[in-house]
Amino acid sequence: MDPLLQLRPWESPEVTSWGRMPMSAVDRRAHAVPLDGEWRFQLLPTPDAAPGDAWSSQTLPGAWTMQNTGDLPAYLNVRMPFDDVPPAVPAANPTGVYERVVDVPADWTGKRIVLQVGAAESVLLVHVDGRPVGVSKDSHLAADFDITRFARPGERVLVRLTVVKWSDASHIEDQDQWWHAGITRSVLLYATDPLHLADVAVRASAGGALRVDCAVRDTRGALPGGWYVTGELNGALLTQDAELDRFNEEDGRVSAFLGEVRLNHQVTDVRPWSAETPVLYDLAVRLHRADGSVADVSRHRVGFRDVEIVGRDLLVNGERVFLRGVNRHDFHPLTGRTVTREDMRADLALLKRFNFNAVRTSHYPNDPAFYDLADELGLYVVDEANVESHDHAHEIADDPRYLNAFVDRVSRMVLRDKNHPSVIVWSLGNESDYGANHDAAAGWVRRHDPTRPVQYEGAAKLDWAAASSASDIACPMYAPLEDVVAHARSGKQTKPLIWCEYSHAMGNSNGTLAEHWAAVESTPGLQGGFIWEFWDHGILQRVNDGRPAGRGGAGLYESGVAGPGHRWAYGGDFGEPEHDGAFIADGVVFPDRTPKPVMYEHREIAAPVRLAYDGRGTVVVSNHQHFRGLDWLTGEWRLALADGGTLTASAELPELAPGASVAVPLPFELPEDGGEAWLTLRVTTAEELPWAPAGTEICVPQVRLRAAKAAGEPVVSGAVTVDGDGLLVHPLLTSPPVLSLWRAPTDNDELGGIAARWRAWGLDRLVRRLVSVQRDGETVIVDAEYAGASGVVRHRQLLTPVEGGIHVDESAQVPEAFHDVARVGSVFETVAGLDLLEWFGQGPWESYPDRAHGAPVGHHARPVAGLFTPYLRPQESGGLHGVRRFTLSAPDATGLAVTLDEPRQVSVTRHRADDLTAAAHHDELVARAGCVVHVDAVHRGLGTASCGPDTFPSYLVATGCHHWSWTLRVL
């Protein structure tokens, strides 16, 4: 029997690998032969089944679940996709067999030949010409196999890669993402001299000290005499310490089989690496034979930086830095878990442009190219091991059968990524309870790499102040803001507190982000956190057959919306009987990387330049960076006048050290007879950067210079018409203004139980009963009741004709039974043809009461079709906070204008709330011809209750009397 099948590695947790080479930080990609492309393929029902003659093809890298095999993606958050308890797996176990004939280069004679499989999910078995080579587990780290004895240079070999979908390892790969299967990172062949660099470990401090530890091996056995190692950093030669001996210290002899060399160097006038200043130096390490010829070379990009914890502060280069982070999965809407270097660069560049400075690699090590890019572009990385046993966390944490797997996965991550300056924290994994297996892994990391802290949420969640655990950082998950602030002020805090997840971006969400960061920036001991998460994991799906669109679907989406005949699929859309629905759509960007409105909120909260107004004719400009000045930025002043237009002037940013502030004169003289006035500094990049072209907007900090004038009484003129039900009749309205307490529930409303309460109260089906219609002069007074299942709202409208229109004065008495409604306001619908919204207020993107920091006040204009935000599951969206007035117009400039009594929440879309509530996907929505307009006296905040705290009490809609007024005029 095949010895690999005899091992039955898919059901043997003690077997983490067989025949696999040790992990190292020596990167062999540069001179490798890529084996990506078409491989012949069979999908078998079990790993014991023998391949037949019916071969198809698969493109590698790529999951077979995305390539029309009939085995489709499936989404579950916590639950495993099968009922077997660890380490058991189902008997029905899809197994993919990949084969390809490989030409071994003729000039590799005498070389060590290695096959590398970048990532295989979940168990990989390797054969060459029918002979067993090795086994590997861990779906997110590469496996290298020495195939020298199977592959002759100049000849062809048949490589077979067998991938088993389910295994004992699946129980510790239970992350919140799609379940896939296949080979999702590149396959390659490379060769080295038998005498080779087995590892290179770089330590480079912010003071300029460089230490390079090199391990040397020879595959032929004992090391030959006379070999030596040299190093060069940006052209400067490194000095060599004496050869080290860590393996034969008892008799004082140097090991015959492992050579170790330490190289040192001191850089004068070093330029330290940080996320703000990602300066890299080029290091080349060369292994020489006795005759001086080069046997091997390892190249690295070195960043000089320090990471340490002092008291309760995490310091980078001696500075207490804020981590403005996001959790990021490997994801692409066409290829699933397979992402290219270009994909990753686009991801990180987008994060940089929105002022994120940190990434947690949730919940597994990323492709090596990701870390190269983080080093280059400047992002702090919490590197997380591929360990999550969410469904069976308690059992597995102390299970000795999984001890090797925990330590293997954590240690291999550290061995691979240790030379990257971007990596500042090691994470032992995610949502796997806490047990002896974590302690073992933490002990290994601390011994091997004392230069970085270790974190693990599960080790610190019961006691953030515990000093002796497997986490050097208290990294809670969705801990309420009041709790972490109280901890920081308690006097008991012993370590930095940095949320590993704190704001959940599912649907229309991320309320109170500004309040969280106001607390972080003002509370010693708090240093930030990571939003969950970067992506909406919507897979582009063909609606006609329910399969993934695959690579042929490129170009079928734009600005967050899937194109005709396609939709963004989420849990259940591939026929999974058990699934967790749209919980997979919880990112700050759409599947095509279009930013959601929350990205602009974060951009302003994390702005490197801030403004304050002292009320005495000067503006205070502050530099909120840690390490650099403002010379990389340029600016433009903008003055928005409520009673006028927008004035602009160039801005010369002051020379400011990090953390410094300076007062500058107002760039404009305010008109004496003007009303409300807002000053904005539009900050852009001064020159092209690796992550942004010149002129890229970085932030738009804003201050109010003058408040609004009190509005005068409207002049009564004309008459008001109401129908028999006391409803306003108007030529531009197809549906009159009525009371609205309901919104199409957001994901937070649904999963937080809020929408269920609204439905129980009957807010989605209020019954209007006319009480009376009276006249007071030219004013029509309409009293009505809106009855729900457990309460009645009394509503009054005073309709007064004014010059050019109608003034609507409204009040609503919300009973105690309705103690938390979605909104209190008016809703009406317009005639068709009004396609352009222009307004003075916050914008131009969507904003809500508890997510309005990133929408500056000004004059804005957008087509009505562009106001709607296409969250993957249709829901309340497109809201505009703080609107003072707006117009809706047709191309011929006819239409209507609305002036509000004070800044209000407004939305204008083509969909009623009921339309959105009834639809599961956007391809089910049919836009209405007219506009659906909401004018709210008050609107409930968004919060993050789908996973995390709800909004703050101050953003809830109170009971009692609400009053609002507005004037409708014809353009």
C-alpha cells in the first residue's frame, strides 16, 4: 500500500508532516521555475478512491470549489460543516488529484531540487513518478519537499499533488470565512547547491545595529572545509564573528553537519523603519565555497526598528504608537482564497490611503508577498498563526493530540516571517479557548524571538491584567468601550490594551467609531485596535445556474454592485443546508474593493492633520503623526458658506514636528452678513508615493467658524389642499408625507434582535387613523394616530401655504411602549424624472448620527442613483446626516426644494423600506420611477450589534414628543 495512504494523515492529528523540509526565512522565489497554470485533475469521493481515466483540468493556484467541480463553497462562522468530533472527519471526503508533467532544467545537474506548494487545503500528499515524497498540513503555509532523488536534470517527471478536503486539521482551521478546497497559492520548483543557506535571521535595531545569524547545511552530509559567509548592506561589508557551536558544546567541537555564522554591522545615521517612514536597506548574504565561489545567496530588505513593551505601552522605536488596524483575510470575488501580488498591493495601498497603519492577518499567515509589501509600503502587522478551533475550542486547547499542530503552525510562521520589520507582534491564533497547547507555542516563540511581543485574545480575556499568560498584550474582542476605559483608569492595568476586533463592519455599521478613538487618544494604556474586517466576502455568482462566475467574470462589477445576470453570493447561495447567511459580508470594502462609507469615517478619525478653531481669528493646525513632519503633504483651504458658495485658497502647511501644533491666521475674511460658515483643509499627497499618486486626498479636517442664523417666520401666501384622509395633495408628490418610525433593518438591527422588537411592536405595519382636520386661517391642522401592535403614536401636521410652497410643521408623541424605534420623521414620494440631489449639509457620502465624523459640511451634489449604498443584503442605506436644505431636480432644472428647521437626517433613494426589507440580494430590487424621501426629526444610530456593542444610549430614539418642520417649494 502507498505509505502516504498508510499514514492516513487526514485523520491523524499527531502527523503534521512527513518528508517536508524545515521552514526558513530564505526566500527562493526569485530564481524558481513556476508551475502555475493548467494541471489535469480528478475529484474523488474519498482519499481511498483510486483515480480513473476521466481527467478534467484545473488552474493553479486556485480552489477547486471555484472552478466548476460541483463541490461548491460553503459558509459557516462557528459551526463545522460536519458533525464529527475532533479529530474525526466524514467518510465522504472530497479529494482532488492534480497531475502535471514537469521538465527539470538540464543545468540543474548536481543541484538540490525542491518542489514547493504554496498552500493546500487541508492535507497535501506529494508523489513524483508514482513514488511517495511527503505530506503536509496547514492550509496557509508553504510546504517544501526535496525531490532530488526523484528528478533528474534534463528529464521529465510526473508530479502528483493529492489534496484531501477534510482532516483532523480542519478542526483547527475553523475560521470565519468560506470553506474551500484546493491549492490556493503558487507551486514552483527551485534548485540550490547542496551546500546552502539553511536559514538567515536578521535583527536590525533602530539605533543602526545589525546582526545576521546564518545557518549552513550540506545535503551530502558533513560540511566541506573552508566554506565561509559574507554579507553586504547597501554596498557596505558586514563583519564576521567567530563560528558558533550550539550543538556540540560538551566537547567543544564544531558540528560537522550544521555551520553557524554571525555577521555584524553598525549603520551610522540610520533611518529607522516605521509605518510612516518605511525605509528599507538591501542586504545580501552570500555563502562561499573554499575557493571563494558563491554557493548560495539570500537577499533581504531590512528595516531598522525596535519593538518593546514598557509598562503598559507598546513602543515602536521608543514611541507609543496608535494601531489603527483592520483584520484582513485572503479573498477575491472571482478566485476565492487565491490572491496575486497585485491584488495584495491594491489592498494595502487602499488601506494606506484611508489612514490605516496596521493589519492583523486574520486568521492565518498570508502569502510571503504580503509581508514584502507591508515592509515596502509601511504597515504594522500582527502575524497570526493558522489556529482556530471555534466549534470545539475547549476540547482542543488542552488536547495533547493537537500539541504538535499548535507548535508546528506557530513556529513555522515565525521561522518564515521573522525578518520582516512590518511584523511587530506574533499572534498564536484566534478563538480557540486557552490551554496548554497555547502555552507551549508561546514558550517556543519567546525563546526563539525575544524581540517581539506575543498576543492571544483567549489567554487574556478572563483577566486583562493577568501578568503571566500566553499574551503580552490584552487584546479583547468587542469589549465595550466603557469597560476598557475603566480598566485603563483602574490602576490595575499591567500590559497594553489593543482590541484585536472592536468594530464589526457588517452591512451598514461601525457606529460610534469616532467615540472609540476619542477615548483611545485621550486614555493612557489604550493604543487602538483592529476593525473586523477588510472585505465583504461576496463571491461573484451567476444567477442563472448558481455557480461562481470564476475568472471569466472579470469586469462584471463596478462600484460595489455585481453586473447584470450576476450577484454577490453569501452564505446559503451555493445550496449549503447549514450556513450563516450574510455574516460573511462584514467588511469596510465591497467584494470589488470599492470603499464603503465607513472608510471615509476612519480616514478622518485617523487623519494625520487636525484642525481646531479658537474663535479669535486663528486656526490651530496639529500634526498627529508619530515620526514625521508634514512635508509630504500639501493643502487647499475651502470655506463653505451656507448663504453662498465655496471659496478656495492654496494652503501652505506649516513645518511641524510629530505631535506639535501651531496657530495660523484664518485664510479668508468672513462676510459680515453671512450665515453658517465651515472651514475645511483638503490635504493631499505632495508627490507620488508607492501607495498613492500625487494629489491623492488624505483627509479633509473641518471646523465651524460661525453658527447658522435663526430662520425668520415664513410669509403666508396661497392655499393648501388635502384629501379626505387629511393627506397633502401636491403636484410633485405621488405619495404624501406621512409619519415613519421604521427603516429597512440593517444587519445590526436584525442580528442584534432590534428588528424583531420593532416587528413585535408593529412598526413595519402601522395603521394610520385620521382623527381630525381643522383650519386656523390659512393653516390646515391634521391630527392622526398611527397604531402598532402595542402602542399608538399621536401625530400632528400643520400645513401652511408660504410663498412658492408649503411649510410643514410636525410633531409626534411616541409612547413608552415604543422605547427604541428606528426613526421619527416624514416619508413622501416624488414624481419621476427628479434625478439630481443637491444639498447643504454633511456629505458627499452616506452618514448617520453615530457615523458622521467623516462627512464634512458643505455644498454637495450627486445623482439619486448614486446615493444608495449597495450593501450585500439590501437594508437601510444612503442616509445623509446634518442636512440643512436640499433640492431634487430634473435635467431641465425643474423640481422641488426642501428647507429644514435645523440639521436633520435625510435620505433620498429609489426604494421604499419595504422593498429593501423584502429583498435578499440586489438583483431582486426594482428601482421606482420616483424618489422615496425621508426627513427625520431623529434617527437611531447604527452601532455594531451584529457582533459587538450596540450604539450608545445617546444615539437611541427617545420616547415622548418629537418636533420638526420643513418647507417644500417648487423650483
